[in-house]
Amino acid sequence: MAVVVDGVSPPWSKEAVVHLLSEFSSPDHSLLKPRALSITYADLYQLAGVVAVEVTGGPTVEFIPGRRDSSVCPREGRLPDAKKGALHLRDIFYRMGLSDKDIVALSGGHTLGRAHPERSGFEGAWTQEPLKFDNSYFLELLKGESEGLLKLPTDKALLEDPSFRRYVDLYARDEDTFFKDYAESHKKLSELGFTPRSSGPASTKSDLSTGAVLAQSAVGVAVAAAVVIVSYLYEASKKSK
């Protein structure tokens, strides 16, 4: 679903109408950013991830705009295969310049959300509170199998590999360290193939304009996140009855 916020009034006012629109009616996602014409879709999607982490209780991830949209779709198979183990994870992440610490920290993002069988072949949430960003992913890993919670082969690999395991133990003990490392790894991953422009007098005016656009966009994304959370809770309550 695409979420569009009309008007510039606060989200609780009558003018801030949230429309839930089928992706089929907007295949190019043109309805996603009517008020933010100067922000690219690449930046918008990254901003959505940053806002989602923060509004659910996670760390603040530094966001720098400037990505360009592409008309070419990357080849498939570049994401980790959830059915494989440590060697596969390293093969995927090392070629992106990421480390074992990055792999484990980014895996901690599974604290949010759930897997859907129609998309991944797996179903379920990794934690008891899948709408809260915290270190419970690592706590659940160390507990072992838990009824109703998901543990993928790639999750289990973090326990079985000694280098990965030390970060699992660390993040389970120290949420602040996890938040710090996650924010760094998230930023690093989000800037692959993108060189942030340097700041200076020549870019000040442009940066101010972009900052205003991003602020408006962030409000819209936060509202969208709230809608998604409410929808999730509604669906969960229906299933529990």
C-alpha cells in the first residue's frame, strides 16, 4: 500500500487525510511524494527506513540526501538467502565492504516486522513485540527455539559462528552498543554506491531547501509508519480472536 498525506496541516487535523491506495493504481509510486518533488525515490525509501527505526524506539540513523534514481533494475539474487549459513552471509556482505560486526548488527533489524510466506517462504515474527526496535532479537536468539517465533538458518548461523556469536552476546547484554553499531552499519549500507556531497558555502542554499523538503517528507513517513502499525495491530487482533 502507498500512503499519501494531503495538506500541510498537522497530521491530527482534518486536512491531513491519509489515503491508502493500491500499488496497482500507482505502479510508479508517483502518489508517494506529491509534496516532495525535489527528493528522489532512492532518497525517499532510505528516509522511510531511517524514520521507521526511530519512531519504533530505535537509534537515530544519520541521513544524507543526494541519491539518484535509476531506470535499470539490478539483477536478482543479491540479497542473502535465508536458507544458507555463515559462509553465504560473508560472501554477500564482504563484497559490499561490510564486516562481521555489520552483519550481526544489521541482522538485529529483524527485531522489527515479520516474514511473509508469499514473499520469502517463511512466516512469523522474530520477537514478541515486532513493532518495537530494541535488542530483543538477540535475546530471543540466545533463548533457543521459542514457540511462535521465527528463527531462520541465517539467524542460527549467528550463534554457530564464533566471530558472529561474540557480537550476539554483546548486543544481548548491551542495547546501547547495539544501537550505536546498528546506526553506523545502517548508514554504511545505505550509502553503498553513493558518495554524499561535501558541504560548503556553494551548497548551503540547496541544503536548506533540501532540508525543508526532507523535514516535510519525514513527517509524512512518520504518519505512514503510524498507519502501518495500527493496521498491523488490527490484523493481529483479528487473528487472535
